[in-house]
Amino acid sequence: MAPSPQQRITRALRGIGIRQLRLGCGLVLFAYLVSHFLNHALGNVSMDALATGVYYHTAFWQFLPVAIAFYTAALVHAGLGIWALYERRQFRWKAIEPLQLVLGLSIPALVITHIAGVRLGHTLFGHEKLYPQVLFAYWFVWPYKIWLMLAVMIIAWIHGCIGLYFWLRMKAFYQNAAPFLLAAAVLVPTLAMLGLYQGERSVIDSDSAEWRADNLSRRKVGTPAEQATLNSIEDYFLIGYLGLIGFVLLARAVRALNERRGGMITLSYGNGRTVRVPKGLSVLEASLRNNVPHASVCGGRARCSTCRIRVIGDCASLPKPSQREAFVLDRVGAGLDPAIRLACQLRPEADLSFFQIFLPQITAASLRTSNPSRIGEERYLVSLFVDMRGSTKLAEKRLPFDTVFIVNRFLGAVSQAVIESGGQPNQFVGDGQLALFGLAADPQTACRQALKAAARIAANVDELNQFLSHDLREPIRFGIGIHGGEVIIGDIGYREHMVFTALGDAVNVAARLQDMTKSLACEVVLSEEVRVTASLPAGALPRHEVAIRGRAEPMIVRTVASAKKLSALAGDVEVVAA
């Protein structure tokens, strides 16, 4: 049943944390920046175009609800940036995260001159400074402010683009949109600075006694005393802001000292690696501090789940997941498992043993391009295990090349049948093969596809026996086991030796059922689960109650003497190639 609107709203609110709030405020500020830059770019047309553009720009951003949202976003974003400086204990110093933070923290100190001269001058004294007044002052009175303005433009733009990159790089459309975004990221500030340059030239060309009388009146630029007041405000702001940054850095040092006095804890990575860290660090920060590779596509922002770990042992002493962590874990279906935690959010207070779920080499690109099932997913699949009979005896009286040739022809016949029936050949173990059904189909269709595949395997092996009749003393025989259930699928292995496969009881049972075809004297043994899910009649196949190695309870299975009969039983269902 689809969630109600209220449930969707509640779930969305649960996902909002400090980082999401900072992102939302940043988007508002970046929208203002784009609007302002596009206004600057109109200087490439004319001063009249600049005047028209600033009229609409000001009308929109000074509209009361928009102005409230803008100034609130500016204050909150700046405050959360300072909080990020205090909160973050470890950075990826080889990445661009520290650069983004430093650029962001420098913006208020650089932009205060422009804000005081234009916005505060209008608010406190009614000044009407627009492009002619600002450009004249920057060129003739305070030339250094031209470079200050260009610097803050570039810094603010780069800071915003880095934030957008961190946000968008995990989106499905990012790879296709990246060239266009890069073009916009280069063109917009370039056109804006060229527009200011052209506007500056227009002001210089227009400079005259008459022009100054019209544009540099007291009503527009104020008096020296008023300018001195604005300069004092700038100075006090800079002193206060730099003092605040210094206080945060001092607080970080005090916290680090207290954490070390509070004791050290041991983190064990499950592969023999252990590190000693102060209490208060997140697991991800501990990994970064000690140069332990740890997957984290979003950079520890709790926007993905690639840093998640499985805790080994008792989880009762762990801090409860934050609202944001719980939201992310719910999205990946791990919210009910207390042993699964986000390494970027978990700050253990005692020794902790765990292992990483994802390989450290995972990147945003692989996360975007990979199907979720490649990374790790639990779902219902039907496993079909087929094994060639007598391959050992076959190899005793043949050359190695001949044996390999025959086994490969057998596995080729099996794989062709699996693919044509909508399944996916998965593992090849000697002369046996595991095939998976349900990667692109519902459980009922997957079960019927597996039954169809068994019938086609029999037909293909018959054709192979006819083809090799002169080379085989006995026809090739086989056994098939089929079972369905919840399994874990994903890329398993190490570095370049990664393979996509399925893990779980259902796969093991399929292999056990294949072994039983020998003792039950049949070609196919399928579980009652498969029969019921495929909607086969209860009396269509012989019923047996068997003991499965590794299972305490006996299991109901169905036997098929000849696999060809399954074609009619499965019915004419449409199969979809995986």
C-alpha cells in the first residue's frame, strides 16, 4: 500500500538534519548569486541594460517574503559553516572539502565591505547606490575594492559550485548533465566580470562635471561622516567575525584536550587492523585520521550509506542513531538491524569491533552507474543449480583438451537455455552451474522461468548428445535443483576479482536438491516453495519429505523424472531476458 501524504511528509521531515538545512540555505544563496551574476553580465550590453536588470533583481529579492527567506538563509548558512568548523574533527585533506570550508568562511569577511557600502548605506542613511555610484567609487576612490569584489565573486562562486558538486554527483542525471554544468560554471562568472569591466569603462567614458552632479549627490552616495560610520561598522564586524573564528579554533583545541583526557578507545576493523582514538570521533573520522581506507561517497554528510558498517557483538551500549542516520538506514532497508550503522554518524564511547560493508574503492561514479543490486541488496530470487554427471569418469579416458571441450559444450547448452528462459548464468563450478531468476521479474514469473529453463536444458543436452554420439560411450546426463527464497545479491570478491553472485540459504538448498537427484533417481528436484509460487497443481509431481543438510526441519520437495515434462507444466508464460 502506498504511503499517505502525511506519512510521506513525516518521512521527509525525518531526513532533515543540519547538513540538509545547510544545503537548503546554500541553494537559496546560490540562486541569489546566479541572479546577481546574470545582472552583472548585462553590462556587456549597456549601462541601461544594467539599470533595468538591477531594478528587477532588487524588486524580486527585496520582496518581503523573499527577503526574509534570503537573509535567514544567509545567517543560518554562515552559522552552520562556523559550526561545521567546530564539529568536524577530521577532513580528507587530499579532497576539496577543506577548500570549500575555508572559502565559505572567508566570504563574510570579504563581502562585508560591499554590504556595508550598498545595503547598510541604503538602510541607515537612504543612499541610492547603484552600478554607476559603486563602479565610480571602486575606480576613483578605493581602487583596491575592485580586486576585493572580483575576489569575493570568484570565491563565492567556487564555494557554491563545490557544494553543488557534492550534492549532485550521486544523482542519476549528473553524468549526462556534467558537461553543461561545467560550461555554465565557467561562462556565468566570466560574463559577469566582463560585464562589470564594460560597465566600468562606460562610467569612465561618462565622467564629467555634469555626470558627477547627477550621480554623486549626497542623496546617492552620502556624506564623509556617513561613510566613516559605515567604515566603523566594517571594522567592528571584521574584529567580531575574526574573533569568533579564533574562539571556535580555541574551542576545538580545548575539546581535543578533553577528549584525550576522557580516555581512548579501540576500534577493530574485523580484518586484524585496530586503531586507538579519543572518544568523540566518528568511526569514519577515526578511519581518516589513521589512514584506514573507508568508503564514503558523500564525504561523511549522511547523504549516502556507503560508509555503513556492521557492528560485531553487543549493540546495546551504542549511542542511538540520530534522526538523519535512522532516515538513511531506513531508506536502504537496514533500519531494523541495530548492528548496521553509518560510520560517519556513529561516535562510540567504548571499544568497538566491526567490519565495513562496502569496499573502500567505491566512488560516486560507480554508485551512479551501478545497479543497487551490484552494491548489495536483499531480494527474492530463484536459484537453479545444474551439474553434469560422470565428468570425472569422462576425463579418465580422454585427453584434457577433449574433456574441457565437452564440459564447455555442456555449460554452453545450459547457459543458452537459461538466457532464453529469462535467467542469468551466474557461477560456474567445475562442470556445474548456478543460474539466477528474478533479477528482472516477479517471484511467480521467476519460478516459471526456472522450470522452463530446466526443460530447455534437457532439450539442449539431447541435441548435444546427438552431436557427440560418435565421441561419447554414454550420453551426457545431468541433475537440476531449483529453490526460491530471499537471498543477498551483490559484487563479491577482492579488487579486480569481483563477481556478481547470490548468497543465502536458497542458493545452498538448490545445490543440495541437485545432489538429491542421484538418490531420488530423477533429473530435477524442486522445492515445494517453487511449486506453490509457480502455481503448479499439487498432484502434478511426486511429493517427498527429505532431510536437508544444514537444516533442522525436513523439507517438502517435488521430483521430475524427465526435465522435458516441465515445459508443459510451467505453461505458456512470457519470459523476459535478464
